[in-house]
Amino acid sequence: KQSQMAPSSYNYTSPQDMWYFLIGIPGLEDVHTWISIPICVMYIVALVGNLFLIFLIVTEQRLHEPMYLFLSMLALADVLLATSTAPKMLAIFWFHSTNISFGSCVSQMFFIHFIFVAESAILLAMAFDRYVAICYPLRYTAILTSSAIGKIGIAAVVRSFIVCFPFVFLVHRLSYCGRNIIPHSYCEHMGIARLACENINININVIYGLTVALLSTGLDIMLIIMSYTMILCTVFQIPSWTARFKALSTCGSHICVILMFYAPAFFSFTAHCFGGKTIPYHIHILVANLYVVVPPMLNPIIYGVRTKQIQDRVILFFSPISIC
């Protein structure tokens, strides 16, 4: 067996010459067509919903507030995340287009991780927005100016690039021995790294991947929890229950989005690293597939249903059509 071969007997392959095969959801190949239907519908809804949300925020002057500007960043990240994965997934399910070059696979891997880390930073920025709005309402506009919002957006992108670009070098530095089957619907860091000849359990790729998860996303989660802890402390000092409910209701949409974003990611990360034989592999891959389309689909719906300003703008936008 290849795993028993001495390192000197490996038949090394240049990464630039390699083509990978994404097999979709292992064990569920017979129902790929049926799985593709809801994924396609969710992708279309995510694309239309988020682009329409961005259009409303950009064109409506009353929505040029910090909360909605951060929301437009989140919507853009959702569009990019879904578009970087769903088309290839659907091509696999519909046309059995499983092959992908090493360069394309690495590019997809980078953009998926880059967008994920950037979106985590945007959710942190939205938590900070709610913290300032509730804890320091009189200084809200002075703290979150247009310039500050722009700098926060740039910082999220720069941090994500700095954190995720080393993944490209980490997969390029590995030696590959011809194994080219990835049991997934899209390329991600550990899926590529596991095809290398080296023992992945002691490889620097694992260490860096865990470090990124803990120091970027993990730190974002801790800061979000701290923000909402301080928000709750401030809210419960308000004597009126009506005022408390009104203050907390402005956070409802953001909390829902946070749970949808981090809960499946945490499950996928845990299953990937520690699940082993406990969680069936096809469940892990299915959740990973749904993760890139379900939150992007639901985010604009949640904010549209729970935010009166967006509701009013949608009604105003479609009112001429209904009159005609």
C-alpha cells in the first residue's frame, strides 16, 4: 500500500501538472440531482436577495447609516461566498464536471477562506455598531462616521488577506504523490493538504489552520460575546421594560445572522478535526454544502422581515409596479 511505502519510493507529482476530481457528496451520488434542486433554488434566492439589498442600501439615502452600510458589506460577502462555490457544486451534480486543475482548486480554496474570515470580521463590526448605538447613543454618529466605516471595511479585507494568503504557500510547499480525489463538492485547505505524501497529522498546515481558526474567527466570537455582554448590562439598567425590549429588538436580526454563520461553521470544523468515525462523512459534506448557500439566502430575508426601514423601502420600490 502507498501508506506503507518509504518516502524515497514516492512517485512525486508537480502540483502545476495535477488535476483533481471533486466527487460531490460521498455516499449520496445517486441523489445528487435531487440535492442540487434546493441548492440551486437557495443560490438564486441568495444572489437576488443580497444584490437587491445592496441596491436598496446604495440608492436610498435614508439607509446610509452605519448598520445598513455594514449590512451591505455582509450582503456582498454572501454573494461572493455563494458564487465561489455553488456554480461548481451544481456542475458536479448536473453534468458530472468533477475535474478541476490544481491552480483553480487553490484559487477556490483561497477565496472561500478569505471571504469566511472577512465575513466574520464584518459580523464583529456589526456587533460593535450595536454596542455603540445602545451604550453610547449620543456619540453614535460621531464614532461611526463614514470614514470610520470605510476603514473598518478595509481592515476586514486586509486582515483576511494576510491571514488566508499563507494557505496558498502551504499547499504549494507540499509534495504530492498522484492522489487526486477530493471527497467534497469544493476545494478547501485540509481537503487539498490531505492529498500530500507527508503525514498531515504533524504537518504545519494543521497547526496554521487551527491557529487561524482560534486567533481570527475565535477572537471575533469572543469580542462579539463581550459586546453583547456589555449591551445586556446597559439594557438591564434601563428602568422601562418597553425601552429594554426596543433596545434589544434592534439586535435580533444580527443575533440570528451570527448563529446561522458560526453554528454550522463550528459543526463543520469540529467534524473535520475531531469527528472521525462519530459523524458520517456525507453528513459533514452535506452541512458544508448547505453552509455556503443557506446563510447567504436567509440573511437578506431576516433583515427584510425584521427591519422596518428596509420593509418600507421594498414596498416603495414595488408600489409603482403594483399600481401599473
